[in-house]
Amino acid sequence: MGRLDGKIALITGTGGGQGRAAAVLFAKEGAKVVGCDLKEAGAAETLKMVHDAGGAMVSMAPIDISTDAGANAWVKDAVAAFGGVDILYNNASFPRIGPFQEASADDWFFTVRNELDIVWFVTRAAWPHLVARGGGSIINTASIAGQRGMMFLPQSAHSATKAGVIGLTLQFAAAGARHHIRANSISPGLIATPATQVYTDDPESAFSRKARENPWGRIGYPEDIAKLALFLASDDSEYINGVDIVVDGGQSIML
Ligand SMILES: NC(=O)c1ccc[n+]([C@@H]2O[C@H](COP(=O)([O-])OP(=O)(O)OC[C@H]3O[C@@H](n4cnc5c(N)ncnc54)[C@H](O)[C@@H]3O)[C@@H](O)[C@H]2O)c1
């Protein structure tokens, strides 16, 4: 018996990192998974990993789901693939990180589109299908950056969008309750993924130094996040709605 037997899970950004870990784990637990990514090769690799392990998955890549048209196109094909949607995991994001004084207007709008618009458009497209199934679970990826100032790595647009994701989650929960659609967010701490490799490759980067200070004694891994996403996707979390859960080894609450 898998914890997601019979469920159809749409996961964004399955080309690597946390989206890949979730695709592999959700499929292992019996879900039929639909992935997508900008990255064709990474998405294909994830698809192979799931299939080699005997899981059920389809994937669309390359596709940009940060626009109304892109999100609608993916959700339409995704819903058609297995006949509906029970779980929507809004994992994908693409921020531009850096001091806001040095950022351009394009940097700001790029980050807003690829971290906030992407969640709104994809969820809006998937909503009628979740309603039609009689309920479901939405999992949004926020960040501790949406809740704390980051002295070690300036990231104002990213912080703003991730705070926005937490706000969106509350409204999805409010709108969804009467349809038995739950919405919760996950706020990862410092996680080793393709997105952070540019920092983790350099042991002297501010990111690596901060990761070494973690009270749990290690950096986070995509699987740490996937295990929580699995719980939030499954019926085990049926009465959990509208919350944000930090996964960071306790780093952000310790002085
Ligand atoms: N890695 C960390 O330390 C960390 C910390 C806090 C929050 N997060 C969040 O966790 C989530 C996963 O991050 P990750 O570290 O695994 O990143 P990642 O870059 O490894 O994976 C994200 C995937 O999303 C895809 N993607 C981005 N924009 C897309 C678009 N418009 N259309 C289709 N695909 C798109 C990327 O190509 C990539 O494969 C993100 O929401 C990120 O902001 C990460």
C-alpha cells in the first residue's frame, strides 16, 4: 500500500532538485505523477528515474509555466494525461538573487513572474479540476527568505515573492475549504540543489558558511523537503490547512 495510491499529482519543476525528489517519492508511494520543466534534459532524467523504479509519470518539457498561456497549456495536458488532479505541488521557481540596489526592473519582474505569477497562474488553471474531483491538496513552496531578512545573501525580490506565496496559500486555503481543497506551504532553509550549486561548490561562499552553522550539523537535501511534501499530499494531513512549515534543521529560530 502506497501513501498516495490512486492519486494524481501535478508537480512543477521536476527537472532537478526538490521537484525531482518529490516526483520519485510520490511515484514510489503510488501516485501517478505529471511533471514539467524548462529544462528538457533534467526533466527527461527524472522521468527515467521514476520509470526505472516502476513508477507512473508523464512529463512535459521544455515548457514555461510562468505565463497564463504556459500554465493553462501544461495543466490542460497534465489533467488529460491521467484524468484529473488530486495534488498540485507548486515547486518550480527561478529567482534572480542579488542586492536590490544593483538589480534592474527586469530582474524584479523576472523574479516576480517566475516565483509568484507561476503559482497563481498554475493554481488558477488547476482549480476547476480540483473542485471537480471533490477536493485535493495544494502544496506551495515558499522559503525562510519570505519570513526573515537574509544578511548573508541579499535577495529582496525573492523574499517578497516567497512572502507572497505564503499569502497566496492562505487565500487558496480560504477559497478551497468548502470544496475540501487544502493549501499549505513549505519553507525550506538552505538546501543543496542545482539552484544552489553555484554557492555550495565554493566552501567559502556565504551560503556554504551559513550552511555549516546549521544546528542540525548539515545542509538540507531535496529528500528532506519531499518527505514533508508527501505528508501534506497524503490523507494523513487531512485536517492540516493553511499553514506554512519550515524545514531547515531549526536554523532560522536559533540565535
Ligand atoms: N534550494 C534552496 O536552498 C531553497 C531554499 C528555499 C526555497 N527554495 C525553493 O524550493 C523550490 C525548489 O527549488 P530548488 O532549489 O529545487 O531549485 P531548482 O532550480 O533546482 O529546481 C527548480 C526547477 O524549476 C524549474 N523552473 C523554474 N522556472 C520555471 C518555469 N517558468 N517553467 C517551468 N519550470 C521552471 C527549473 O528549471 C528547475 O528545474 C523553489 O520554489 C525554491 O525557490 C529553495
